Amino acid sequence: MARGAIDLNADLGEGFGRWRLTDDEALLSVVTSANVACGFHAGDPATMRRVCGRAAERGVRIGAQVSYRDLAGFGRRAMDVPADELAAEVAYQIGALEVFARAEGAVVAYVKPHGALYNRAVHDEEQAEAVVAGVRLAGALPVLGLPGSRLLAAAGRAGLAAVPEAFADRAYTGAGTLVSRREPGAVVEDADAVVARSVGLARDGRVTALGGEVVEVAARSLCVHGDTPGAARLAARVRAALEGAGLRMEAFA
């Protein structure tokens, strides 16, 4: 990453109809990039437009958070989707969000997979290539993903900007991947620990894995999950700590 500059992203628009999971208003006052749910794991047209409008007002970059078609499972269930079908569904989601972003005087600036698709594209070449093919159908957009993943490698080969990110509130394995949510300790729940890990990741490019190993994680963006209880307060603490450590908050796209 460019030393001294870090992007802070969060998942937003994660609701459906009358149900809202994320505190979009509060998070948009803190983050520099917003991963907006595009309707396949969460989100609906009205929510998508509302979040795009609020993001545009605050100068927050809008990203399409694409997912497997899994509204009931919040996009966290493993699915086997043919590559051509997945590419079309990724492009469909980006295109839907682009309509609402443009209506609010903004654009979709990048793409980030969600949940099971994000994790699958770390190691599955076919699914990673399908995601990238879908992004290319929608336009030459940067792709946000895990450092060393098949997804970012595929994006780079396709001529897209491959942007590595780190997670302040997720546990890492010694190999630098995320601990599965099915495993104990996968989510870091102690707020002080999340804040300290944020600074270590952004400033030093390192994090202590669940097994105690120190792992190198070079990232241009840092994610705080929007569906974590108290996410907005936690994100504000993270941002204050990053700025206090001399880091400049700057969107990557």
C-alpha cells in the first residue's frame, strides 16, 4: 500500500424492505468507501438508491458488493454456480447499482464480492475468473479482495486494478486467509483489539493470526463489517486511531 494512506470501507445497505441491518447514516460519516449490497444477499432498489444518495452527499466512494443469489442465507452459504451464469449475475448486480449511483450524480467506483463468493474466489480459479468476467462486462472497475487471492490475480491479468484489503474485525490463519465463520474466534469482538489491529494492519502491514503467528498483510483498504453490533461507533474509533497514528484517510478509487 502507499504508506501513509489508507481507505476505510464498510458493507452498507444490508437490509430488505422494512428490515435494516446496517446503520448506513452513521457509517457514511466515517468510511471513505461504501460496499453497497446489490440485492442478491441483501438490499432492495429503494435501499440501494438511498445509500447511493447519502454516499454521494458525503463524497464517499460507491462500490458494488456482489454476491451469490442467496437472500435467505445472507450470501454466506456455499453455492455451485456455473461460470457463465455467475459472470452474468455479477454484471447484473453492478448494472443495477450503477443506475442508482448515476441518478444521484455519482458512479460505481469498484467491485467487492460478499460472503461465500468472496471466500470462494480466494482459492477457486474458475469462480474468480467468472467474477472478473462479470466486472469486465460492466466496465473496467477496480476489484477489492484478499491479498494473494485468485480473485486479485485474475483481476490483474484482465487489466483491472487489483486492490488488496485487510479486515480489522476478522481472525486470520497463519497462511494469511480469513478464519471461517464456522470456527470459534473467527470474529474479533473486543473493540479495543479491533482498534489496535487496525493500526497494526494499516501502518505496519502485520496482524497476529489466531494461532499466534505474525502475518504480513499489505493492504490499501481496511474493512470494518457494517453488520457488527455497534459498527458505527467502532468504525469511528478505528478512524480516529488511524488518524492518530499519522495515517491519511483516502479512498483508493
